[in-house]
Amino acid sequence: MSSSSSLTCNFTINSSLDIGVSFVSDDNGANYGGQITIFTPGTAGPVSTGLWDSDGNVFFTLYQSENPAINCVINSGSTPGSWDPYIEVAQQNGLTCTITGPVQQPGENTFGYTLDVVPSAGVGQGTVSAQAAGSPTPQHVARMLLPAGGKEAWTLIMQGNSPVPDEISVGSPVVMAWARFDDGTQVAGGVYKSDTPTDYNVKFMWVLDAAGNQYPGWPIDVSDHEDFLNNGYLFSLPDSDEVYLLNVVERPWVKS
């Protein structure tokens, strides 16, 4: 594989809906080459980001503009050590996305895909905690990446059905993941140990500013949640009208 090679995947989105697009990549794209270009009526122009990385992925969220809680997430990457792309639907929350391709296009390692996006009846891995239909388009979108199978595994910890090491103190996280928005706002989410860990443990979504200070109150309130199956959250910060969309996505299983 030549170091001067690149991988280009061109996506055309077909939908009767007003679809918006956001994307995030591992390492913020710092180690990527090549590009993905997405054409959609929901953007002012093509959306491009790096694709190639030896161990990374790029996640695209396609969302209904008038209600971003209705969305689907596309996981794209390349097979480690090659320029062979893999594209899959990571999750669907009210939108069904069908992928057609790849189609070889002119140029080295260049492929075309078509994404057909239609409304669906709440297809997904769990309920999306969000505002009602008519929610404004989020100004900030980020992705919280869990390990493969993490939603179910973390749910088992919450429900006291998975062992918690004695060495972990009560109130300390047993599992945790991070997300960072483009303005520096951060979210730490996971499960912390209760004083009766064989009965239950506690889900948390702590929201912090760019300096790492936790916001008072609960911008993301998960106090009544009994599982970790939510696909995403819409929230606002105290004294702010800006809307944040946090997508919760699992890493794909690695094929052996």
C-alpha cells in the first residue's frame, strides 16, 4: 500500500425529508487522509472529512432538521492495513437508512455510495431522550463512543447483574466514556458504584465546561433511567438557549 495513496468515498443522500448532516471522527480527524464527501439538501455544500486511519472511524449523523432526535448514524472506516472501505448503519432512531454500494468510480481507491433515508417507526437500540417534535436544530453535536456491546454490558452493571470489583470505592465510576463538543463543553457518562452494587449501580451524565468544571443541576437528567440503551440526548446549558445533541454510539465488533 503506497503512502501516497488515498481513499475517497462519495456519498449521495436521497430523501424527501429536510436532512441535516454532522460528523465526528476518532482523533478529531488528525490522523486521517483521503476524504468522504456527502451531498445533501440539508447542507450549504458538500461535507468532507478524512476517512483513512489504521484504527479509526468516522461517524455521520443524518438528522431530520426540524427534530434532530430523529436521526440515523453511519459508521465508516477502512479495513486496517488497506484502502478497502467499510460502511454500515450504526443505529437508527426514527429514520431508516439503506446503503447501496460500493460502486467503483474514476480515480485511485475511489468509491460511490447512495444513502436512501426514509421515516421509520422508531427503529433503534433504545429510546432517544430528547425534547418533543419541533425541537430546534442543535448548534453543537458530539459523539460518545462506547465499546462494542457497551450499552448492554453497562446496563447489566446498572442492574447489579455484572460483578463490580471490591477495589472500586462507592461513588466512583465503574465504567465511563467522554465526549467533547466543538465549543469545549464536555460530557462524562457511565455508571458509578452504589453502596449495594449487587442490587444496582447508578447511571450518570455529568456535563462540564471547557475547563473541566461541572455545571450545577442536571443538564442531562438520567435519574430515572434503568438502562444504558439511549441512543442520544438533546440538552441545553444553564442560562443558555443553545441546543446540544449528544449521540451515544458503540464501536463495531471487530471481525476475526
